[in-house]
Amino acid sequence: MQTMMDKVKFAERLAGLALVFDKEFSTPLTEIYWQTLGAQYPEADVEHAFTRAFKECTFFPKPAELIAFIEGSMESRAETAFQALLFAMGTAGSNRSVQFVDPAIHSVVSIFGGWPAVCLWTVEETPYRRKEFVALYERYAGERNPPPYLLGRDEIENQYDHLEMVQQPVLIGPGEKAGQFQIVRPEEQKRIA
């Protein structure tokens, strides 16, 4: 389980960053950076962002720059999301409802016509769909109310027949190594959510 950085340690690291960049430092500034960065990301990720800022920035970094050091560029996030989509298509299939740790995928898949429609993509059309997916992901990644999960054929048919959903959605999350994905078991869902 990843641990979060405590606020005192975060403030010390931010003060060090401000000192290196000869930036005036204040309590309100610390609070802004804490709320957008320190309280949102695991300690290891925050440390990584600070280290990259020390090495790569010419000026004191804005919160968005530090977040980009953690999350990567929007294009790389979109490519990772597409790989997660392909993984889910191959493992969960169109019958099961799916939920991705990255909710922006839900918005993009909805635009493509929903989960069962995306699962019908052929191998030949995948490169074209990837380009479309990446462009849409970059556009909709910040959407405020993405669908909570994507309905599979079974759940769609159950709703049509006025039956209750039989199974929980399959949760697709990050794997052990970068670029890998896994189906997250129910007992692990709280750990990554």
C-alpha cells in the first residue's frame, strides 16, 4: 500500500524547492500546493516530482508542472488508457460490465457507443481507433461527471428485462509493473481506489 506524505514533511520539501528557485514562500502558497499535490498523490510520487523539478525546471514549478511529472504528459496518459482498454477487451469481454481506475476511459468509450460496441472492434481497425481514442481522451480527460462504469451486454439485457444487475463490474487497474494492467479483486479495490 502506498503511503501519503505528511503535511509537515511536504512543507519542508516545498520550502527547499522555493529556496533553490529563490521564490518567496508563504503559508497560503504551501496550502495551495498541499491541496493540489501533497494530499492527492502518494509520497513516492511527490518525492519523484520534487526531484525532477530540482533537475529540470528553470523557474519555480506551478502545481500543474509537478503533477505532469507524476502523471506524465496527456498523450502518454492517453496511450496508457488505450492499453488498459485493450487489456479489458481481451480479459473481461463485452458481456461483463467494466470499471476502469481511470474514469476518463468511461467517457471516451461512451462516445464510441458503449462497451459492447468497442469490444466489436477488429484487429485491422485498432490502429485507427487508437488515434481516435487518444484524441478523445485528451479532450475528455478532465470531464467532471464521467459514467461510474461501463455497462456490459449482460447488464444491458437485464435492465431491458427489468432485472437487477447480477455481477459487480470488473475493475481494471494498474499491474505490478509499469504498462501492465490487472483485474482487481474485490478485496483489493479499496487499496487502489
